[in-house]
Amino acid sequence: MPELRERAVAVVTGGAGGIGSCICRKLADAGMRVVVGYHRSAEGAQQLARSLAGEGHSARPAPVTDSAALAALAAGIAQDYGRCDALVNCAGTTRFVPHSDLDALDDDLIDLILATNVRGAFAAVRALRPMLEKSTLPGGGVVINVSSIAGAIAMGSNVMYCASKAALDNMTKSLARALAPRIRVVSVAPALVDTEFVKSLDQAWHDEQAARTPLGRLATPDEVATTVSAVITVLTFTTGCIFAVDGGRTLA
């Protein structure tokens, strides 16, 4: 298994973000070659790729709302690596809008959220499917959609963000059925994650969110990354399910 993982290639969209960068590090530590996919954060993605453990990592443009760019990404990976074993759809977007303020949730924001969080994940799978189907990892190729418990509890940064994560989880199940047995598809759904961005927000709000969680704190990026790594490397008979990394928040 360790030798196989050393040859394996994982693509992480949104790889330079707070959660994505931790996922990239965790997969590199597991012996995989990591493609750090980015949209606007080229410099950060390149620095991250250079800092990862092991060799063979790279940073590449992966704007998930641009299907032609994703096709180019897939072609480049096929040429340079000859394989793709895991795709982690971590690219996402949102903006805080009170759920009751329907006018503030304008059409442009709605379209951006759905295009990035739902269509973008599908487009990435579509582009990389031919290589994922050929993966020799135990259990086959793997797609992991980084979702949110907002899709289950309908509480989050705005109404459409919650809807987008519900759609992503539903798509996980549909794709798991459609792409079996060669590709497994799983959602990893954290509650609020204690990234540097979240740490910078109002402390009283931060503490309130932690208090609402039965385990008394927020999820860490490392805990999300560990779950992603486990799905790829250990949980090889798992597909079509949603793993909550929420400290019991869905119980509250």
C-alpha cells in the first residue's frame, strides 16, 4: 500500500485555501503526489506545492466554473503524470447574508454560489473521470466532495449556500451510483471549521458557535483533512455517503 500511494496522484481544487492547504499536506504526508488546484491564488498555491513532503507536486490553474480550463488541467495531468487517482473538490464560495434578507441574496451571488459549489464539482469530476476510472488504488479512484452540515441542517452563511451543499451531497449519492464500481464518491461535511479566517471574526460569535457544538469547540482543518485522507487510503469499501465532521453539531 505505501508504494502504491507513492505513485498515486491527487488533485485538490481550492487547494490553497485554509482547508484545502491542510488536505494537500495530509495527502502528501500519506505519500501521494499532489496537484494544488487554484483560481486566483497562484503564488500561494505554488509556495504550498514547494513546501509539501515528498516529490512530484505541482500547482495548476483549476477555475472550476470554467469547463474548458478544467479540460486543459486534465490534459496537462495526463501528459505530466499519466494518472489521477483522487479528486478532492474543495473549491467553494459564499458570503454572509442573513437568511431573512432575500433581497440581499441577489441573482449574481446565487449564480456564483451554485456555479462554484455545485456545477464546478460536477465539471471537475467530468474532466478527470477517464483517469480516475483507471486508478489502481484499492477500492478504485476516489472523488471527495468537501461539503458542509449546512446542507443537512439548513443553517449557514446564507440560504443558497445551504442549498448548494444539500445539492452537493445529493450529487455525491447520484455519482456514487453512476460511477461505481471504478470510482468511489464521498462527501466530507464539516461544521464550522476553525480556519484563520474564522478565527479573525467576532470572538463572541465564535464562542457561541463552539458552545452550540456538543463537543464544545469547532472543527480543525486537520480533522477535516484526516477524514479526507482516511476515505482515500483506508475506507476503501465506502461510497455514496456523507461523513459529518461536526462534533455532534447536527444533534444540537
